[in-house]
Amino acid sequence: MDYKRKISGLGPLFHPTGDIEADMVRIKAFYAAFTGKNAMQFEAE
């Protein structure tokens, strides 16, 4: 959900690899384009 633009949807299917650091890079990259209600709680790095 993008709180700022008032839209929601589904992204691509994600299969965890077991490498938590690499998986989080991919997850954060996907969500970086969206603004949450509490955007200050998220860092896309």
C-alpha cells in the first residue's frame, strides 16, 4: 500500500533464498518506491 498516493496492489512473487541480507536488499528495493503511513520508520538504504 502506498499511503501517500492511496493505492495498493501486489508485487512479484518472492522466494526467499536463505540469505537474509541479500533477500532484504531485494525486498527493500521493491518497497522503496512506496510511502507508508509511518514513512520515517522505514529506511530503504
